[in-house]
Amino acid sequence: MKIFVNIDGGSRGNPGPAAAAMVITDGEGKVLATKSKFLGPNMTNNFAEWSALEGAVNALAHLSGEHDELEAEVRADSELVVRQYNRQYKIKEPTLREIAERVWESVAITPRLKLVVRHVPREENKLADAAVNRELDEYMDWAKQVT
């Protein structure tokens, strides 16, 4: 089985309120699942992008237990995170390095998961971007009500 996962992370301000999202689709582009999460009020954009990748890898590791082999292509519009994941760029920030180590370890201990992480233009990542923005809009609406 092959699935595709579009991921995105974003913050309003850098640092600022941040969220991450993933949209899982099948080979025909049918949306199988959408998941988004508010990450906190004072996070960086890169933290949000890496958190989205970590969430996707965790979901894929879980799904791989249900299949003999699971091929997955994770698509991200953050060229930085894609290149860092693929070890083309170094990760200097300690918090991001910790997330990366967890992601690499999760992939390494999940032999049924065949994973590719690649960069896509923003235009090809609209559903994940919309999920991030919905999460951030909800937080901003809530923050206005309580302040």
C-alpha cells in the first residue's frame, strides 16, 4: 500500500502561536484523514514544521503495523526541514535536533515503513496549510475572548 502525507507547520510571529497539521491521502488523492494540533503560544515556525513531520512519522509507524509493507511519501513545503531530514543540512538548534533524532529513530525501528520525504511547492500543500490556519484561527479567537 502507498499513501501520501502532506504536512505543514506555522506560527503567527516567529516565535508566536504555532500549529502543525497533516493530510493523509491515497494514490488517487482521496483524503483519508486530516489531523491538526495547536502547539503552543510561543513557538517558532521551524519547530512547528518539525512537529508536523514528527506527527506524520508517528502516525505512519502506527499504520505500518497494519500492513506487510507501507510505502509513504511525506510532502512538505519547508525546503529547510526536508533537507534537514534528508541530512543535506545540519540542524544546529538543540530543540529541533531532538525532534529530528526522535523522527529518525522512529523510522529506523519501523522496518515495514518505506518512507520518502520530499519538498513540494506551497500550491501543492494547500490542504495542510488550511488545517494549520484553522487551528491558529481557533486559538486566536479563544485568546481574544479570554483577554
